[in-house]
Amino acid sequence: MIPPAFEYARPESVEEAVRLLGEAGDEAKVLAGGQSLLALLRLRLAFPELVVDVGRIPGLRGVREEGGTLVIGALTTHHEVLHDPLVRRHAGLLAQATATVADPAVRHRGTLGGSLAHADPAGDLPAIVLALDGELVAVGPGGRRTVPAREFFVGYLQSALAPDELLVEVRLPKADGWGFHYEKFHRVAQSWAIVGVAALVRRENGHIAEARVGLTNMAATPLRAAAAEAALAGADGPQAVARAARSAAEGAQPGRDASASPDYRAHLAEVLTGRAVLTAAGMG
């Protein structure tokens, strides 16, 4: 389909982008890599009066260290995230999950910040950043503010970003010493996950001391499987992990679509959590 008509602006700074967004309010959309927005425009699911292209603003790309934190610019592409040595060393779960995003063409254009701001619960990366206890930094007319990932995703395709705010960076605590794995179930290659599970595991003396489990496509927002995380503490083998994984869908509200029923998604969450945790813990 042909997208609706809109005005186009390409600011040269974060400050200019924020000003344009503030002037247009709810009638503006931000264009980064375009892999989410362009699809919405073509399908006429979005009708912005103004598209603000931030793709060439300097300083919003790349990965750096700040003590025990990785700082990733919002315009860093999936391809760059996937191949960055700092990400691979200190946030391997993000690199692994990014490799499953769509296809190489999309990964070369799509951005980490764009994926997170789009807030699609079926997207792979929101659950990853949630499991990693990440923070997202936005800039608006009042300056910078930092939003924990657990507060950033507020509804289906809705984030905590105000209409006049721009996501500028993602901050991830280094996950050194944690095992990790991302399990994704989808019908065909390159498609969205029917269910995905991100697992981070820290072991002590042969058992799981701490686990984090992020769920993809199990509600209107990405979720942490809190009940399963609590049950995994102290697990010392496959049977204990399997018992804990039975509570993976507790508190979730999986939807129904052409791909799966809520019950089937709950079953997948249990199975994939068991697999992901066992692999992350080196028990598989």
C-alpha cells in the first residue's frame, strides 16, 4: 500500500529533534532505521503529520564502557551490536538474541533504540534488555532522564517516552560471570517470536544462585517471569529446573492470534524456559 502523506524533517542535533517533536506533539513519528515505522506507514496503521528522521544525528551510535556499565547509542544498528566486542564480552545475551532478529538486511538498517522505542512485545530485544536490568536514557525539553527497563514498556506498542522525548542511549550492567541463552519459537525463519525466553543464570557451588527470565510475546509488554526466577534459586539439576519452569507463565496474559492460543503460549513459555535455563546454567 502507499503510505499517507506527511511532512519530513532531518534534524542535525538531539536538541533540534526534541524541538520538532515538541512542536508536532502526538502528530510526529521518529524515524531511525525505519524497519518498524515504514511497515506501519505502508499498512496505514500510522498517520503522522511529521516524520522526524534522526538517523544522521552524530553521537548516538556506538558502544562504550562506563565502569561496570555498557552504554549503547540508540542509533547503533543490530549488525553493529551483534559484532561489537564489548557487547559480546559483557552482554552476550544481547548479541545472541540480536542474531535472531529478522534477516541480515533488516539487521543492517534497524537500530537497537528503534526496536525498544517501538515496544513490540513480540520483538526480541525488549525482553533481553528487561532481563539484563537495563536502563534507557531519553532527552526532552527538560533535559535527560533515565528510565529502568521494567518501567519503560507500558502497553502494546507503547513506551514511557513522552511525545517530545527522544531515546538516546541504552545502559546495561555488565553480565560478567552469568550464563545466558535465548530460546525463540517461531513458525518460519525471520518471523516474530510466537514465544521467546531470555535466561541469565549465576551459579554457585553447583546450583543456581540467581536467575533472570525475560519473556517475549506473553503479554502486551515484555515480562520478567518472577515466579520462575524465585523458584529457580537453589535449583541443582534438570528436574529442579523443570519444576521451576512450570511457573514461567504465572502472571502473564498471553494473547490469541492465528499462530497460537493463550494455552499454547503458556505451554511454550514453560518448555522454552526449561531449555533456556538449562543451557544458560550449563546443565543441558
